[in-house]
Amino acid sequence: MIMDCSKYVGKCVCGREHTLETKKVVVEYDALKNFEQYMADVGLAGKRRTVVYDSNIYKLTEGKHVQADQEIVLPAEGLRSEDVLIEDMMTRLDAPEVIVAFGAGTIMDFGRYPAYKLGIPFVAIPTLASSDGFTADICSVILNGQKKSIPMLAPILVVADLDIIKGAPARLVASGINDILSKYISLVDWKIARLVDGEYYCPMVADLAQEALNIMRKAADEYAATGKADIEAMTMAQMKSGLTMQLLHHSRAASGAEHLMAHLVEMHPPRFEGAEGIHGECVGVGTFLCAKEYHRLAALTPKAKPFQPLTSDWVMEKFGPRLYEGIMKENENDVLGTFDPQNIVDHWDEIRELIATIPPVEELEALYKGVGAKYLPEHIGIDPALSDEMLTVSAAIRNRLTLVRMRRVLDFE
Ligand SMILES: [Zn+2]
Ligand SMILES: [Zn+2]
């Protein structure tokens, strides 16, 4: 399948004018056979080209490599998205006019970061489709020793060769499913924020995220029933989800309360030191936890209570001295203080209807089991007794309006 991205660009019903760096997304078997044609289609024929691989991928994809003026093969051992490593690689660049990154998520950052710094385009050849970062314009790198999600260049062209991607191990297939099923929660969070706080909302982008979710749900059901993964559908779902971030320059459509669980695991606050899991797995645990909690809340009726900022004692207790300052800063202008909590109560019937679009907990559990996905805290090294704490603590990691965060201004007795 080839996606022409121009249909999403331009004046939109939401009032904004959307732009996309990404012109074309190719998701096909043997897609690399026509790589030169796709490069020409996006205006990159004959441009001086550096292609970046890691040593594992370089070996694994022998015979599939693309033409290059310069090849850089980074040692796979110890490779991580970190500014010093990327800048070190940049000193080796031989004046490219385009950088092609061939590999998984980490290698993409070795393409997009230098390309951004040099003001040249970047092309992605993903060898995995276990998350939706490929078509996004966000990059998760370690800057000055701290993991940061920063705005970054999106690829002008993505060529996903399914002959390579189909080799992904089952764990990564399941993780990819989890990353997209999270839209059940993130879309609801976004729609609730629009209702109660008038947050910016784009129906076109929400539909695109919903489309990614529908495609993945269908593929996941099939995979659970037959054991066969429709890699083309699953990869396309990831690409569409990533585009929503690029269209908004924000992850609102793709990441809600559930995604904060992945941040929680990465940050290892006190009591979560042993937490461990790949992105989609942590997100799956978050999705299941939120689904349970949202359905529970929908059965109750809230009363509004006044907004109180997070106290420094609470932040110190939950996050410890290492993370204290960052969390305090993030919550400086708490979004909960920007609207009347009574709005939530007044819209509760509509919120209930939104929550009703999240599949029942039993249905989700059966699906997770069917696809071999992680979905319980203990699957990622967290004591299940901390379930509710996971919600409360993770909600403080990002100043974004989610139903989990709204619990601070609601009483459910
Ligand atoms: Zn729009
Ligand atoms: Zn994700």
C-alpha cells in the first residue's frame, strides 16, 4: 500500500492549516526494489546520500541495502539515542544532501537528528513496526544525560519493506498492537479535554487516529484467532498513528493517560525501580489500567472539588530528590487550574458516552491474551498493589489533561 500524504495537508475544518514533512509512505512487500523510484518521486533523485545502519541490521539485510554515496555502519552494541553519540557520528558525515536511516527506532534518531541540524531531508527505512514513531516529528533522545522528547524532523519518505518487517519476533508484534490499541484511551482523553476545557481538537486528525485503531483492532482480532499477523495492516496502522503527531506537532491524538505509564517505567521513581518493559508493553499495561478505571468511574457520579496544586511534599515523596525538580516544573502551570471543575460534572453524561467506546475490560483482556501482549503491572515488573498509584503518579509526569488527572478535582463518593 502506498499512502499519498497530500490529502491531509492544507486548510482544515479545525481552523488550522496542516502541514506534513512526509510526502509518501510505502508499506509493501519487496518495497526496496523500487526505492530509487520513490526517492525520485519526492525529488531526491541524484542527491548526495549517506545511509546509516547499525551493524546487526547491516548483516541481517544483506542483499537489501540501498545505493549510497556514503555508508555508515554503527556498532549495534551499546547504541542508544544520545546527543554525544549522534554528534560523534555527525563528524563522519561526508557532506550529504539527504540522510537515509535504515533500521529500528534508535537508528532513526541517527538520521533525523543530524538531518535536522544540517537542514537536509531524512528518509526512513524501518525494519520494525512495533511503535508509531517512524512517521512522527518527535524524537526521544538523551540530551545532557536526560531523556527528552523533542520536536524533530519527520522523514520526507518512509519505505517499509514488509519482507524485512515480517521477520519481527512475536514480542514486538504484540508490543506494536499495544501501542495502537492505546488510542482507545488517548482519543477519549482528548475528547473529554475538549468538552471540559475547550482544548483544541481536530476531527480530521481524530478520525485518522481512529482509522489506525480500527485497522489494528481488526488485525489483532485476526492474529488472536489464527496466529497469522497481517503485517501490512499493522505497519500501516503505525504509520497513520505517527502522522497524527506530525499533523498536530503534538502527540495528543496518540498518547493519553495510558502512555504516561511508559514514561513512569523509564523514569523509575521510588517503588518503581524494578519496572522494565519495551514501549508498547508499558503502554499496554497503561491502557488496561485506564480502561478498568474509566469504566469504574463511568458507573459513578462525581462532585466537583476545588483545584489544589500538587504539593512539594507529595512530589518529593512520590518522585524522590532525583526527579523532584523536573516534576515540579512540569506542574507549574497545572492545566487542572485553567477551568472550572464543575464543567466535568456538567458534561458527565457525554463523558460516560465517550467511555462507552472503550471496549469492556473482559473483551480487552481476552484480546491481550489472544495476541500474547503484556497488560498487567506484574508483566512489567510492578507490584499489582501499586495499580492505583501508577495512575496517580504517572498523571503528574506530564501536564496534560486526562481523566486520570481530573480525578484530583473530583469526588466520587
Ligand atoms: Zn485539522
Ligand atoms: Zn506509543
